[in-house]
Amino acid sequence: MTRVIKRKKQNTPKPPPLPDHVQAIYQKAANGHLLEQVLWGKILLNSVFVPPDPAQAYIWFSIAAQTDYGPAHNMLGRCHHFGWGTDKDLSKAAHHYAAAAAVGDEWGRYNLAILHMRGLGMPRDLPTAFRLFQTGAHHGHAKSMNIMARFYEEGWVVKKDQASAFDWYRRSAESGDYRGCHNHATILVEQGQLEQALHWWQKALPDATSDILLAMNRTLASYDHPLARSVLKATQERLQTLLHKAEQTSEHSDFGLSA
């Protein structure tokens, strides 16, 4: 492990001056700390602190993965999933996600479940996807809770169970997933609980992606309520910010770093 890190340091250009907290991550990564190796790789993928270097990010993830560190395997999976610094290869992505899941990394488990659910790089397999989401949900993974709720709501490979769906959407929202917040709010407003729904839409706002913001905008526009108008305005402002940013930059998806 030490020899690999030495080679890495010799082949890597010296980074530009960094803020102290970022420099500390780099130093720990160079000294063999697994978490910081993954964090430094993530910085190299997309950061204001250094020029993007996906190929070097992939090397750092590979170093950390040599000890079967779950978050490193998950990030290698992401790299192969989207072609960040390496070839886009969904079968390799699945391999690394499975390796991450095998050592208990919930993001790896979730990303593997997504491949099974959508049939990406493998035949579509909803029963396996459900089992993976179910495990993640029971381990407290908020995004897994949200998708498991969808399985219950739609009756995908399980019997339709609206009560379970509503419960898992609530748990996902309470655990901080913006999609869970939106889905929970949608159910609450359908039940006539507008003010409670607005609370959860406000919770969704800081992290919501454009698809969720558009859905919120459509729903909120139909309510003549002071707080609804306020949340609608904030939703529209954030949506405009995201759309403008998308025009200016190429953004990476949520990295799924479970640390």
C-alpha cells in the first residue's frame, strides 16, 4: 500500500494552494487514510479548489479500494457508471457497487439496486432491486426508504400497501431525502393537510433537483395561500438558479459517498 501511494505522489502534479481544511484532506490521503483518499478523489472530480481531473480521481478511488473500503468501491462504480476518468462500463459499475454493498456500504447497495431496477448493464430484476432497497431502508438509508415506498405504492413485486408506502415516505422525509420530502408532502396535501405539506416542501427546497422543483411548482401554483405563495416563489427562484448553473457548468450527480 505504501509503495502505491509513493508512486501516486510522484506522478501527481503538486496541487495549487488550498484552503487549510482541503489541504488537510490531501495530506491525509497521501498518508494512506482511506476516507480522505475518497474525499480527495471526490474533490478532483468536481471542485472549486482544483481543476477537475477525473482520471486522477479514479486512481485515488482505486488505491482506497485495494483494502475493500466500501465508499471507494462505490465511487469506482460511479466512475464506470458515468464514464468519469475511465470507460463507461455498467457491468464494471455493478461489480464495484456489489463490492461496496458486500461490506455494508449503503450507497453502493442503493446504486446496485438502481441498476437492477432499471435493467442497466444487466436484465431488469425488480425482486432483487426491492430486496436491496429494503435492506438499505431498514439500515436507515433515506433514498432507499423513498424508493421502497414507491414499490408499495405501485405494487411492484409486492402487494399494494398504501399505509406502508405513506409510512416509508414519511420516514424518508424525516431522514432528510428531498424526494421523500416531496412525496410525503404530496400525500399530505391530498389528505387536506396543506400547512404540513408546505413544511416538507420547504425541507425539500435546498437539495431538490429540477424535476422535483418543477413538480412542486405545478402543485403549489394552484393554492392561494400566503405560505404556499412564499414557497412557490422560493421554488421558482431555486429552479432558475439551477437552470442557469446547468447552462454554465457541467455538474456531477450526487456522489453517494457514505461517510
